[in-house]
Amino acid sequence: MILTQILQPNCVKVPVESDEKEAVITELVDMLDAQGLLSDRDAVLDAVLTRERVQSTGIGAGIAIPHGKCDAVKELVMAIGIAYEPIEFQSIDGKPVTILILLVSPSKQTGPHIQALARISRLMLNEEFKSSLESSRTADDVYKLLNEQEVQ
């Protein structure tokens, strides 16, 4: 799976404006909605926040992958936000996050959703890449970094 085939360049925000968990998730959902990728913004936000209440998607090492399944999307969609100030996310390691990757997929599409989660997890194991993302100053920088990593 190639993430830049899912992620639109205008679905990256550097830096995010919000400084708390629910607000930053809302900010990322709103970015997808502004691009016309959602048929029901509220349903998507509810799906992601409901999933988040089950267990935090803060996977540790400064990374959160909030995600949900909802029929308000036709296909897997993705947004990325970089926080200059770490955000408390109740992560598994107890540390705040600076890299946020939102995924939303249709309810009955499990395969692409799981593949994207796995691909993101593998990419984030690369400390140099992760560090470059965290120090990105523009959305274009983030998209270019991701695209360069995907073609390697």
C-alpha cells in the first residue's frame, strides 16, 4: 500500500492549531470535510471519537493514529497533522504526541484500513523519517517526505 495514493496534499496541516486531543481530531476531520471527502462530517467525527474512547490511538513515541469506520466515506481517506507543541493523548507510553495520522474507511472495508495502519506503523519505526516529520515546517514538506519514503 502506498500512502500517498490515499493522502491528498491538501489534507496535511503543519502545524495543527488545536492543543488537546478531541479538538485536534476534530480539526483533522474538518480538513477532510473541507476537501469534500466526507458525506457526513458529524458521523465521521462520532466514529473516530467513539473508537478513541474504547482505547487511545496514541501508539507511543509521539505518534497517534486516530481512526474509525463509517459509511460517510466512499473509500479510505487520510489526514496528517504535525503539532509543534506536544498534545496529551493518553498514549500507551504515557507520552504526548506530535504526529497525528487520521484514517477513516467505509464500515465494510477492512483490508485497506488494516494495510494503511500497518504501513504507517512500519514507516514510523524509521527514526530519521519520524524526526524529519516532526521538524517539518510546511504541509508540502510533510507530503514530500512521505512521498520520498514511499518510493524507496
